[in-house]
Amino acid sequence: MARAVARDISHGSVAWIRWGFMLGLLGLAFQLSDAAAHAYQEEEAERGAAVFARRCSTCHGDRGQGLTDEWRATWPPTHQNCWKANCHGPQPYPEDGFTLPRVVPALIGPGTLRRFATAADLYAYIRARMPFHAPGSLPEADYRAVTAFLLQRHGIPADGRPFDPEAARGIPLSAPTPPEEGRRTVLPAAILALGGVAAGGVLLGVLLGLRRRRRSLWSSG
Ligand code: HEC
């Protein structure tokens, strides 16, 4: 009889311990996943600057200022008005012509890249949509490098680990977070961390309780 009771108690405790462990692991995993967010390597950003100069600057400007009048003025006279020139003017186009929108946005400088919440969003956009006339035509490494370059120009420091589209989800890109939003993202993190601590407490309690019960069972049986 005493044995059966002891077995029941230890079965129940084992289930608790399992739950405790699972919650604890969840808390740990959350914290690790947060730590897994990382940026890019310095060399990557340097390569990205070269990619930008070769493949992006024609439209986005040598300093990422966008297709400004000042930038177009550095081109040969016949190309300065993109929309009247052969390649992007009235159709039919020559072989490499295409319609160019009137505005090519700036990518570097105050207020730029506002529509991208994280570095992962920026990467996904560039990878899928740029260069405008030939989306997806760059080698994968060039897409990562040019994203790293833009992150660098937006004040996100290199941390020695290669740019990774998954890890980039943890890198906020939009302007400094207003306090309201900051609190909203910090809160779930705090709750999960507390959950992990609580789970540890539950585990400890269960273990101690188990020991006490065992002892009293032994002394009564
Ligand atoms: C032929 C011109 C052209 C080239 C070359 C080009 N882009 Fe663009 N880019 C555009 C245009 C036009 C838009 C606006 C598209 C739209 O609004 O749909 C744009 C938009 C963007 C945006 C979104 C900016 C925002 O705030 O909305 C990013 C980021 C971008 N380009 C990055 C790049 C990168 C990186 C390269 C080089 C790999 C590149 N582009 C090459 C024309 C170009």
C-alpha cells in the first residue's frame, strides 16, 4: 500500500518536473534566440559598398541620396534627363531600356528606409525587387553584402558575424523606437524571463517536496 502511494506520488511529481523543465527550456530558448540576432562583418559591408557603386548608384546616387538633379548632372548630357533619354523615355526602348519611375528614393540619410522595420525586411525587399530593371540578378553574397553596407550607413555596427537573413529579424532598422513601442517589446521578454525563473522555482519546490514526502513515507512504512 505504502509503495503504491509512493509510486503515485512520484508519477505525479515526474509530470510536474517535466513541465518545469519544459517551461525552463522555453525561457532559455527565448533568451538564446534573442542573443542569436546579429549584424554583419566589416569586410562584408566593404564589399557591399563596391556592389552598391556598381549596381545601385546609377539610380540611387553615389551617396545613396536618390536620383537627384545634382546626381544626374554628373552624367553625360544626353543621359541627364532619364525620362526623355532613349532608355527610359518614349517607347519603343532599345534592348536594355525600361520604364523608370519618376522618383528613385534615397537609401542613405535622415528619414530613409523608414518602411523597413527590420534588417530582414530590407534584405528581402532588395533580394526580390532590386536592381529595379533586373530583380534577382545579383549573386546571393552580393545581396547580403549590399544589405550589410546599408546597415552600416544606418549606424548599425558590425559585430564580426556574417549577415544572415534569419538573424537579421532581430535587428530593428526604423528610426529609434519611441518609448511606447520599446516598452511593448520589452514586456513580453520580461514575462518570458520571469516564466523561466518561476519554472525553475516550481522545479525546486517539487524536488524538495518529493524528498520530504519520501522521507515521511519511509518513516511511516
Ligand atoms: C534602374 C534603377 C535602379 C537600380 C539600378 C536600383 N534601384 Fe533600388 N529602386 C529603384 C526604384 C525606381 C525604386 C522605387 C521602387 C518603387 O517604389 O516601387 C527603388 C527602391 C529601392 C528600395 C526601397 C527604398 C524605399 O525606401 O522605398 C531599396 C532598399 C532599393 N531600391 C535598393 C537598391 C539596391 C540595394 C540596389 C542595388 C543592388 C538598387 N536598389 C538598384 C531603382 C533602382
